[in-house]
Amino acid sequence: MQLPPTPMILDELRTTVGPSFLIGVGVLIFYRLVLGKSYTPLAAVVALVLSLAVGNHLGQLNPAWWPTEKRFTWLLWLAAAGSLAAAVVRSLKWPTVGHALWAAVAAVAVIRVVPKDYLTTPTWAVPAFVLLAAAVGFGLMRLSERRPGPLTPFVMAAALMTAGAVVIHAHSKSLLDVATLGGMCLFGIAAVVLVTKGDAGPALPGAAFLLTGVLLAGHYETFSKVPTTAFVLPAVAPLLALVGLIPAVDRQQPWVRLVIVLLPVLAVLAVAGGLAAANESLAFGEDEY
Amino acid sequence: MVRWFLGLTAAVAVSLSATAADKYKLDGDNTKIEFTGTKKDGKHVGGFHKLTGEVTHEGDWKIDVTIDTNSLYSDDEKLTGHLKAGDFFGVKDHPTATFTSSKIEKGAKGFTVTGKFTLCGKSKEISFPAEITTGDTFTLKSEFKIDRTDYGMTYGAGKVDNEVALKVTVSAKK
């Protein structure tokens, strides 16, 4: 397996991987100790938003902060806004307002993230983008509400990190950084709720914009040999976890439920990462940064 | 009648002088646009294979160039893919870059070309020094620098230098 240049790895650890994970862990522990377990949903949203902001600053992803014409700069804001909308649904118990806010964020995502070429052809691209983000985000949030714990943030984190692996093979470093910020923060959140058994679900509808947006933008912008399938699989893989909502699966022993829900997701993600690695090298032509 | 004839003669003369204006067609064979990007411990060179444009002289000299950004090349195939992607040129969103001169002035040390350069959808007025000769062949040689962040290329801030050196060479026949 080929690894990126060492300076790039160290830089990622310093600017995106490390800070995002630590923010996920730190914010969740802080909220748990100061406010209690019932604030875990809000803590997850705060952690994700903070992670994106700090990562943007440390990694100098968008020095101007305000979104530019680059799609990834919009994804950072859309993920934060999508999570806040989900917090309105879950924490404030205003589902109509929260869903309307999320829909407004999705509309902005269609305008600013979906490439103009895809707005008309193929005709299913825009509905697929929005429906997939909604199904993944709110589906996992529902699963997290029913079975609080690390499963759902872990699934989304694994999907985001795989998306990052796919887009880095497609030579899009900025999109890798965006996916990593969300993925590592959710890994941090999952690590804490593994112990506290809290519900981190509201962070997921925002993270779903990161997942679908990174893969869509990566697919459109790339000049690599990474096949389309490698971009599609990480976006749809989290849907497999929704079998956990089926009563027959829900009634199973915890470890059986874990295997049924998690294994298919990880298998599909592994195929996606393998396809990207098999078809394109990681070399950027830049020996070091 | 005489007045009508003189008017017609003048119109024909004006028309002939306009069609006789100097015009040089530019393409990827007679015009080279190359760039050098630098970082702390190295550099990479590249350029564009395809472009179209023309240099005209109708009273004032004017240069119009449209670069096909998808024809970008570099000294490394993988780097070419990265440069074409959204981190840098975003070629699929911005398939062309353009330059339209607004002023070409002769000074003591050569010419100064001023005009609007549009790259990655962002336009900025730039001025650069140039050596220009005219006649049957129009030649231009220029080396200058632009700040890539002026055009939204903020990727790799602090690792890849913001200033990019450009080298333009033209040798176009009438």
C-alpha cells in the first residue's frame, strides 16, 4: 500500500487529523462533565462546527473564511449549518423548523456544490444528491436516537475517511482535508460515546453534506483514473447501517446487531478504497510540501 | 457629383486602410505561455499547449488571447492532474483563461503591456514588461510574476509560494 509523502502525513496530523479528533473528544467530555448526558446531541453539533472552524484555520483551507467559488469552502459552512438545523430538530424539539432549515441548506448546496453540468444532465443528479444526504443524515440520526452510542458516528466517520481516501487518489487535497475534518471529529465523538452511551445523532445530517459533497465535487473535478464506482460507494454505504432500524434487527443481541449493521458498511467502504487505490497512484508529482 | 465622387473615394480609402491593418493570428505553435511554480525546496514548470488569439494594429496595438486550460501540462503527469483539479486551476469549472490588453506603451527600456487577465473566473488588471518587434512577424518576449491567490488559488498556503513566474514568447507571422 502506497502512502502519501511523509511531510504531507505530518502536516495532516498537525492541522486536521489531530485537532479534529481532540476537539471531538474534548467537547464531548466537557459537555458530559459540565452539563450532563442529555446535552450529548448538542455537544456533537458544537464539536463538529468547532472542528471545521479550527481545521480551516490551522490548515489554511480557506484563509478568507467566507465561501469562495471553490466547492469545498461551501461544504464547510453547509456541514455546520446542516448540523445546527438538526440540533433544532433534536435538541429544541422543533422538527418542522429544523427540517425546513435543513432543506434551505440543501438548496444552497445544490446551487453552490452541485456542478452546473450536473444540474440538467443527468436529470437524477440533483434529486439523488439531496435525497442521499437526507437519507444518510436523518436515517443515521434516527438510528442514533433509538440506539445511542458510537455506532452511527463511527459509520459516518468511516465513510468520510474512505471518501477522503478516494478523493486523495483523485488528486484533490482540499477535499481530503474537508472529509478528514469531519471524519476525525466523529471518530473522537464515537470514542467518548462508546463510554457515555450518549446520542451524537444531530451531527450527522450536517456531516452528510460533507460526505456527499466531497464525493460529488471530487468526481466532477478529477482528472484521475479513479472509477465512478469508487465515488458512489462511500456515499451509499452508510445507508446499509439503516437495517438497524428494522425491528427484527433491533431486537438482536448487541453484538449480533453490531455485526449486521457494521460489517456490510465496512465491506462496501473497503471495496471503494480498494478501487481507488487499484486504479490510481497517490503520487502528486510533488515530492514534498 | 464631384462631392459625391470625393466622398466615395474617401470611404474606399478608409475601408482599405482598415482592412490593411496589421493582424497576427496566435496559436499554440507560435505562442508559448509557460509557468514556474516554486516552493521551499523546489520548483515545477508547466504551460499550456493550446490557445487562440490575435494581435491587431489599428492605430493602437491590441492583444487578445484565450488559453485552453485543459491543455495544461507540467513536468510531472501526476502533478498535471492535480493542477487541473479544483485545488488549483479547476479546469472543468473554468475551461479558459483570457488576456485582453488595454494599453501597450513604449518606454525607455521596452514596452509595458497592460490588460485584463482572467483566470479561474477572476479578473485582474496586470501590467508586464515586454520586448516587442513588429513587421512581417510579431514577436514578444516577457517574463513576469503573478500572485496566484489573486485568482482564488489559495491551496497550499505557506507551502507553495503565492508568486508564480510566467514566461510568454510569441513569434507570429501576418
